[in-house]
Amino acid sequence: MAVIFKIRDSGVIHRCPLRHIFLFIGADPNVGWLDGCVATDAKGFVTTGTENAGKPLDSRPVLPLETSHPGVFAIGDIRAGSTKRVAAAVGEGAAIVAQIHSVLAAE
């Protein structure tokens, strides 16, 4: 078994024999739909928590998974600094429930 790679710029083709493969293709965030609603880093990933300079809100600090827009949260691959793995996104999803509850309780 083998994988064949083609270098786009030069057109050079490489054949790489292998027995096992883990394939991770890209990590480009699909944030066009946000259209500037929340802050993103230079690569386009949504920044959360202290990456938004930890600016305190009127009555509370910014929460770890909260975006630059108060009460809006980001988890998973779209978030800057995430590990880009399904299990990590599931964990963030569980953690965000408590954060949402704390925001709602403060209102």
C-alpha cells in the first residue's frame, strides 16, 4: 500500500509506501457566516476568554469560552487555541453549559 503526493507548486509526484495512516486535512476555520460579529485571530479562529484581553463586563469577568460578544460562546475547531479533536470539542461543549448557566444567573 502507498500514498501518492503531488506538490502543487512544482508538479513533482512522490510515492510513499506505508502500512498505517492518520490523515488530517487542513484547519481553515469556516467563519464567514459570523461576518465580524465576534473577534478572531490572524488565522480566522474565534478568540475566547483571556484572548479577548479578558475585558471584564459590567458585572462579571469574561468566561473562558466566551467570545468578544458578551453571552456568545465558541467551542471546538472554530475556537482559537482548541486542540482540534472531537473529544476535546465534546468536553468544551460540556464545560460551556456551566458557563451559560452562570451568565443567565447573573442577569
